Amino acid sequence: MPGWAVSGVAALVGIAAGLVLAVPIRDQRARREQAATAAFAALPSYRVLIGAALSLVELLVWRSVRDKSGQSAGDNSGSGDPDELARPVVYAARALAFQPAPVYQPADAVVTAAREVARVVVEIRSTTRPGPGGAVDLRVADRHAAAVAELRDARDRFVTVCRVALGVEQGSRRI
């Protein structure tokens, strides 16, 4: 076989290999761009869920507690229904129902933890009385602290997943 033919065949093989490899690379890039676009579109929903969870973390058990300025220290309406207390978190998570499993599963963990905090708060309100300054009865304070800590941890895991989905570095400003 002449040398020019070998060069020509090698060139054709190189072009064919380049075309064959270009399609998966292009498709992978397109999927990555689509995922990033979807994640940024979901950013407002991420923020709503994070904020709703934070509100429940900061929820005061006793409504009668006032801050130093004399203002009511929180809206604790619906003290008799745990579903009502957890509703903002549940609704915020529903907005993420069609996100990929790596995003939705931590959101679901936030909902589960939020429901537990709400259940514990309602139980404390119905079975105990506020201590001085609105303190939680020591017999149930550990359960309340554990439920709040679990919600805080679930929220933090969700924030980590959101950062990955958005391509945000872990050391940068909070979402």
C-alpha cells in the first residue's frame, strides 16, 4: 500500500474517531448545562425551604415569652396542631418534588425532622407549663433540643446538596 494511502486512511480514521467521541462529550456537556440551569431555576425554592426550616428551628415553645423590647418573641400560632406548625416546610419541599433524587431526598429529611420538631413542641405545650422566662421543662428539654438539632443538621445537609447542585464552593457565602 502506498504511503499516501496509509496517511489518507489514518486521517479518515482520526476524523471518524473524533466525530464518534465528540457526540458523547457534547451530550455530557449539554446534560451538565441543563442540570445547572435547572438548579439555578430551583434556587428560590431552595431558599424557601431553608428559611422555613430555620423558622422552625428558631420557634419558641411558649408564645407568652417576650424579648427584651417587650415584643412577642415569635409567632407560635397553631400551637395545638403539629401539621400546622410544619406546614411551611412541607409546602416548600413540595416545590422540589421534581428535582433529582440527590436534592429531593435531603429535602424530604428536612420535612421529616420539621414534623418531629412540630410534634415535640405541641406535646410540650400540651403536657407542661413554661418555666421562668419561657424555659422548657427540664424533663422534656432534651427531646426538644435533640429534635431541633436534627432539623438543623438536616437543613445543613440540604444546603450542602444545594451548593453541589449549583456548583457553589463550600467556603463561599451562605445561600
